[in-house]
Amino acid sequence: MRTSLGIDSVARSVYIAMVDRPGAKVSELAEYLEETEETVRNGLERLSALLLVVPGDSASGWRPVDPEVGLAAMLARQQDELARHRLQVEGSRLEVTRLLSERGRHGRAGVPDVEWLAGADAVWRHVTSLAEECANEWLTVGPAERLDPAALDAGRPVDEILRRRGTPARAIVLESVRNDPGATERLRRTEECGGTVRTLPSLPVWMILSDRRHVVVPVVGGRSVVGAMACGVESVTEAFATLFARLWKEALPLAEARPRTRGNLSLQEQHVLRLWAQGLTDAAAARRMDVSLRTVRRLSEKLTDRFGAQSRFQLGALALASGGIRAEDVA
């Protein structure tokens, strides 16, 4: 399987074996990895293309590049690709904005099953009506702590409706909820009433999905809901359902204690490393994790000191080399 950095599992194993066993022959590497010599040679060719090995005078004919240097170069190439992708996304976003503007001038006809809700009252009325009709499952992604009191009050009737109807409900909330006793207690009561809650260090989107047939994507200002897009287009709702399934698989049950991760990193430390490796700035990482910019910069100083890094590139390379994050994490 090829990772987001372009290195497959076999080539990765060959590289690690060469670093651990300098001077080993191809036959020795094959025996150690329980692979054929042809497989090892193919792995070496892929590593050469990625500039992780260079011709050398060892028994294999190749010499591994220092992990810190090689992985930093891979991260640099990945970030270049991400930058190009972001430019494409930004171009697409401008085009969507232009089309929406045109649609606004010519009316909103011709867009079935899509509704734009303005104001918190309109959003919660729509969400409440969906809860009354929901029969199979109610899925939500969004923060649960430090919410505006009005948002908490508006959400309580929805919770009551779901409990009364016995609708299975699953929620993914921010990991930071564990630091908010009041919010944690509310979520524990939700679980006692049959709901299930899991946490993630950051959330890519806020959403409410009813029966995989209707999705509401809130627009938030500060801690308040100011509007939303409501959509019943099947292809769109299925995409959000797929996203929820992926996030749910990665999320940690609320009842479980926060574990330490590889290299004795906390989940928050590991996650901020992943966001940096994906090219996010400190400010963007803070928004995704719903923490202050000061918190992200404090994490940066702590991780830089721990790994002895001189730059972000070097920090990412050292985290990869030590197992603090995986190549698969850089996506």
C-alpha cells in the first residue's frame, strides 16, 4: 500500500532495515525481511526515486540517506504538493462563489433539496423538525464545550425528542471537551440515555446528519450558530455519511482515558504534528483543534525542545523517524 508520501510498506521496511543494518547485502536484507531479493531490489529502486538511498560502496550497492535529511526532503516535497493543491482549491472556491453570486441575482430556482437558513432560530426549527422525523440514526459532529448559552438551550429540545423517540444517536466532539466538566457531564448523561459519544483532537466540519438523508452544515460565528446549509441531495448526504464513518473509526470513546501515543506523545501533541506536516499554519491548526494560538505555540516550543529540532521541517522528520507520527498521518 502506498502512503501519502509516496513510499509503500515494502520500500519503507527496506529503508528501515538498511538504516539499522548498514552494509547489509541484498540477500541479507531479503532474509531479514522475509522477502525475495527481487522484491528488495524493487524497493531499492523506489527508494532511489524518492532520494532516500543513493549509490554507495556497500554490499548492496546503495547507501541510505540519513533519515533526518531524507524525511525532511520528503516533507518538503509533500508540502509543495499541498500548496499547489490549495491553490487549485482556492480557485474552485472562487468559482463556486461566483456561481452562487450569479444564482443570487437570478433567483434560487433550479436547486432542489438545498436550503440556505439564515439565523439561529431558523436553523434550530429545521433541526427540530428533522429530529421529529428521524427514525434510524442521528449523527452529529461538532464541539460540545464553551458553547453560547442560547445554543445549549436551543439544542435541548432536540435531545429530548431523540430520547423520546428512542432514536440511536452518535456524536463526535472535540477532545478538548474532557477539560470542560460541565460539558463532559452533559455528554455522559447523553450516553446514559442510549447515545454514544467519541472525541477527536480536531474536527474538519460541523454537521448534523439525519437518517443519512438530510444534512445540516452550520455556519458559526464565535460560539453561536448564525446560519446553515440544509441539503437532501443523496450524493451530498452520502459523502457526509462516509466522512462521519471515517471520523468515527478514528475517534476515541468518551468513557476511555486519553492514552499516550507513540513516542510518549499526547494525542494533542501528535495531532498538531500531523497538522503541521500537512502544511497548516499555527493559526489554522488552532482553529481546527479549537484551542488558542498561544496553546499551539506552547506545543511548538515543547516539541521543538523535546526533539532538539531547529526547524519545522526537521521537527516533522524527527517525529517520523522516531515513530511519533507515521507517513500515513501526512495526508
